Amino acid sequence: MNSVSGPKRDSDRHWIVATKALRKAVARTSFMVAVGIALNLLAIYSNGRRSDALAVFAAIWDAFFLFIFMGDVFGGSSLLCDVAVVPYFERRVGEIDTFCRGKSLARRMNEIDAQARALELTPLSDFGWNDDLAGELLVWHEPAEGLATVHALLAFYQDDPAAEHNLIDDLKSLAQALASAEAKAIRFCLLLRHGDVTSGQEWDARKGTCF
């Protein structure tokens, strides 16, 4: 393991990010509601052309508020629900399918970490969650370290008839990606991603890749 400082091990970190985003959304919504009420009251109690102009402006503001509010509603839901654990590599690995997976891993990370410790293995959260996009120091690991944990967890959950199918699929995809990275001597860490939206700008700014 190469590191200057240890990785953040809070497997519930996504709730912190989601809470901050929702607080900002609530503050923005409160401000826009207050302005909208003021504009509508002014339009009602004003006379003549001023009243007409204010009514038009109030209608535009209300429409804008509805647009922003719906974005906050669906954006907040995405932050709370669409959280995924994905492997992040020093350079491109190729032919892996982990970027749109990992939601079961994120949702059950505390349980998964507890199981890894019971098996006397490194918990998955020890391989994350620093994010260079947030200005944090990346801590790279050898793929073999992660594979030891993932293979053991996969064997455990595959033997459990009550195990969630999506969790097993996430572990299989992660194992395949780490095996490919090991064959190419590419180090990795784990990221917590919030939502499914990405862009070329994001990957231009990042030092590593999920692909």
C-alpha cells in the first residue's frame, strides 16, 4: 500500500454528502419561496401597469421555482439512493463493467466489512474513500490485496441461500475488474459515487479512471 495518510474509513460517508446537498436544497427552496410570496403579494396589492408587470414577473419566478424544486427533489433522491462503490484505477484497465454497479455494495458496506473482519481479512472500506475530485489524497493499493477480500466475500455470500443476487453480481464484477488490473499491474482504490451522472469534464479533472 502506498500512502502518506490513511484512507477515510467511514462507510456511511455518502449520507454526509447527501445531507449537505439536501441542506443546500432546503435553503435555496426557502429563499425562492419567500421571494415568490413577496412578488405575488406585490402584484396583488399594486395597481395599473406596475401590477401587470409584477404579475408577469411573479409567474416567471414561479415557473423557475418549480423547475429548480423538481431538480432538487429528483437530485436529492439520487444522492440518497444511487450511491455506489466502484473501483478506481491509476490508468485505464479496459473491458470491465463496474461503473454502473456497486449499489448493493454501498448499501450493505457495514455488514460486508463486518463479515470481512470475521474472516480476518481487510475490510473493503479500508481501500477507500478518498476522492481526488474533492481534493483528497488518493491512496493506491495492489489489486491482489483487494482480490483476497473480494474472493472470500464472494465465496461466503454464494454459499448463503438468502444472499442478495445484486450483491453477488457486484462482487463478481469487482473481482473481474481487480483481476484484470492485477494482470496489467494497475493499482486501485475504491470510490463512493453519488448518482449516475458523469461527464467528460469530470474525467479530465480526475487523476485516475473507473474504466
